[in-house]
Amino acid sequence: MSRRAPIIAGVVMALVAVLAVVFLVLPKMNEVGEAEDQLQAAQDAEIGLEAELRALQQAQAEAPETEQAIAAIEDQIPPTADLPSLFRLLQSAADRSAVDFFSFTPSSPVVDATSSYSTIPSTIVVSGGYFALDEFLFLLETLPRAAKATQIAVAPTASTDPSAPSTSSLLQLQTTVEFFTTDTSSGPGSIPGPTAGAGS
């Protein structure tokens, strides 16, 4: 009996040690593993937040330039057709180029089916000397408002000035130009906006 006592005590101690490992150590190891996973996730989230913060700070620093770019785009493609302003731009170009005659005939805006803007097809007619027409085309190309010439025709024309010699070499320029607006609530093919029918 005395010989078995140490063996039984040893077995009991081993069982106690195993149970301690199973019920005490392993759960703690699992908790440590979960804590490490949570720490890694928190560190990853912190890295992501720092990157987002840097992006926001950069966007804030670039905000004035971005606002200027947006304003420039709105000047080129305004939110409304604003035909009076467009006419003044073209009249100014005609005056600066010293053409003899100028006319501007805009059509109703047409909504582009594939984009969120409207096109304003227009016909512009000017007459004058070669250099005056060349200057007008240059000013048309560099207008603050975006313009796309789709057709240009030049032909000789008679002077409207009775004192001018019959050999005077005047030219007439007729061009079809498209102007643009982000307004899609007016004109053929448009989606009526909140002011549809106003003033009619």
C-alpha cells in the first residue's frame, strides 16, 4: 500500500496539472490570441484612419485650387443657357476683331442622351476682311465659354458700304457652333425641371 501511494499521488498530481492546463491555461491562451487579433485589427484601422486623415488634409489644402477649377468649368459650361451673356461675349469678339457684320442665331437647347448636359446649336455669321475674320475665329476659339465649331463656310461677299470700291475683297463667314450648359430642364428632349412651364 505504501508503494502505491506515491504512484497514486503522482497520477493525481498529473491529472490536476492536465486539468489546470485545460481549464486555466488554454482559455487564457485563447484570450491572449483574441486580444492579439483585436490589437492587430485596431492597428490596421489606425493605419487606415491615418491615411484617410492625410487624404482629407491634402484635399483641404487643395480646396482653393479645386474651387477655382470648378468655377472655371462653370464659366465654360454654365448651369443655365444664359444666352444674353453668351451674346455679349460674341458681340465683344466681333467688336474686337472689327468685322463689318455680325449675327448670332441660337437654337433651343437639346439634351445629350448620353450625358448630363444640353447642347445649344447656334449659327454665327460675320463678314469683313480676311484678317478680321481670322481674328474673330481666334477670339471664338478662346472664349471663356466652351464652344465647338461643327461647320465653317467662307465665301466672298459684296460690301454694304456704297463708298467702297467694287473690287473690295470682303468675305462672309458662316459657322455652326455648339455651346453647352449643364441645365437639362429646358429645350427639346429635356427632362422638365421644377420651373417647367414658368412664364408661359
